[in-house]
Amino acid sequence: MSALCRDCYATGPMDRRCPRCRSPRIVVHDELDHLTIAHMDCDAFYASVEKRDRPELRDLPVIVGGGTRGVVTTCCYIARMSGVRSAMPMFKALAACPQAVVIKPDFTKYRHESRRILDMVRNLTPLVQPLSLDEAWMDLSGTERLHHSSPALTLARLQARIEAEVGITVSIGLGANKFLAKIASDLDKPRGYSVIGAKEARAFLAPRPVGLLPGVGPAMVASLEKAGYRTIGDLARTDAKILAQAFGDQGLRLSRLSQGIDNRPVNPNEERKSISAETTFNEDLKDLEPLEDILASLSDKVGRLARKAETAGRVVTLKLRTSDFRIITRRRTLPVATQTARTLFAVGRELLGREIDGRRFRLIGIGISELVDADQVESDFFDGEERKALTSERTMDALRARFGSAALTSGRALRTKTSAQD
């Protein structure tokens, strides 16, 4: 098979249109019948679900986000044409697209639709690795006999089924590995289907900016560009030893990726990398005490999530967003991983105290990363204080499970609530 029609599923040699149904929606690639790793990405997922449920919004720009103080969670492609982007401050988004319809996120509904879609995917292969509610990798190796079709054709049928039954569109990337498949899924959105094979990978990646590589954020981009690496091709042409000397293990990883090499398997059991919680304030805050009150509540939430997942984290991260939308992150590596609100709050409060200098903040968050199984945590951490806190917090978890989440309220949270009512 050298080509595939996405409308009638015909396969075989094709030019610009399907010889059977005359559709222009064909996929042509030399490696089409050999590739098995795919990435599926729902198109503007939250906004698409809202438009499905409210047909009158179909031709209007839609922003899903939280009020004038919040940020854009996602937006439809019509809004994107006006310059609106995810994570953009809401006031900037509305300035760019004043006619947009703003809808508050309904995550219960989005999670339900995500489960419907992932159930369809898991009917095709057990090797499914979700990245979030709206995207997942899959490995269709060995499914040809089961589905009586190649992985490429199976994916085209999946794409059509999701559109017909769920009422939203998805884009598919088929590639030689996870890295290439994820890039491919973003090439022809919305409702796209793109392929990047192993033979073309290096040439395809060479002219693209280093920021396209996974794990390369703004700070790493700045470091790479300062060292003379502006494109992925610049990295690919550099000896791996030189990159390792400059950037350590990250340099070796970038060397492999720049050549289109990614040996990571699609792992349905891959562990969560972090647990966090954050909130945006109705009004900017600058004083330590009200910020600590909110931090305590977020620490409690993260601790409960960690205990529920039976995991603990070695790194505590405090996140702040200033009134001018600058992001500040501060991290502390612990001697032993934690899953208690007590330790999260203690570390977070210390990190927060160093940032209180008159600046006003609109968001605060706390999280843990470098996660390990809870049974790996040493029992004598902090001379038994951590163990006591863990016992106490597990007791509170049990009481909340029995009597409801409002059954227990911390003194700090109660004080905050009372102050708000005065």
C-alpha cells in the first residue's frame, strides 16, 4: 500500500484524488504500510465539545477559560485566527477577539468524552499511553490480523468513528516512533492525518527550531541558542560527545532526538511525573498571610492526591504568577520523598517567604515531582515527625471519605472563610 483514502478507505497507488470516490483526502507515503506508532490529538478539545453541544456557536469564535482574571484554557480555530492562544491572559484574548463567546470549563463533561474516546482506542490495541484528556500515543503492532487492516487504515477508521459518534474531530500522526508521531499529529490540524517515516526524519527536522524538541522549554532554548544551536539540524551535525560535555545527559538525549531517534515504547503504565494544584485569585495579593492561607489549602489537596495515588515526591515546586503575568518557579529537593501536606506547606512557605517583596501576585501553586512509590519512603524521616503527620493525614482522608470532603476543615482554612464573611 502506498496510499490510503480517508473517506472510502481504498488503498493502493493514488495521485491527488482517490480513484474510487474522487476524494482529495488521501494519505500518500512510502512507509505507510510499515509504521505502527501513532499519536492522536483531539482538535481544540474543550471548545469542540462546547460547540457540539451548542450548534449555534459553530461559526463563532469560542474561548474556554475562567473569567476576566483567568487565562485561556483552550479556544477554537476561529478564535486562533485572531491571535488567541492557550494560556493567554483572558483580558488579552478578549482584546484580540472581542466578539468571542467565553465559556467556563466543564471538566466533568470533558473527562466523560475523553473516556469515550480512549475506550474506542483501547478497543484497537492495549498499548495506549494517554498524555492528557485529549491526546494519547498508541502502538498498533501486531493488530493487522485482528482488524483485517493495516495500522494506517485502522487509524483512518478510528478517526471517522470518533467524529461520527462523539461529534468532534481528531488529528492523527503516524510515525517511526513516539517523537515523530507527536510532531506529525500537529502538522495538518484540524482533522489531519500526517506521516513522518524514519527515512525522512532527519531531513524533516533539520530546519526546524530547537524548541520543537520535547522537554526544551524557553530557558533551554536560550542556552542552546547562546551555544550556537538554533535549529535541530545544528544539533544533529554536532558530535554527541560535544553535546554531552556541554549539556550532560540532556545533550545526549537531544543528539538522539535531533536525528529522529526515539526508542521509548508506548507504555500504558507509565507513571505520572508530577502532582500539583494551583489557583488564580479574584484580586492580586502581596501580603504573606493570605498567600500562606491559600498555599495551605493547595498543599492539603496535593497531599491527598499523592496519598490516593500511593506515591510521594522528592522535589517540591512553588509556582507564582505576578500581576504582569511573569511566571516564577522555585524548587527544593528533599532528602526523602514526601506525600504529606505538612511537609509540602513547610517547604512551600519557606520558598514563598523569599518572594514577598511588595510584588503583587495573581496565582499560586504547589506541586511535587520525581515521584516514587509510597512504600519507598523512609519511616524515620524528620525524626518521626513526618510519620506522625502521615498517620494523622491518612486518618483525615478516611474521615473525609466516610463523611464527605467538608467534614474536616483546617483552622487556617476556617479563618480564611470567616475573614471573607466579615
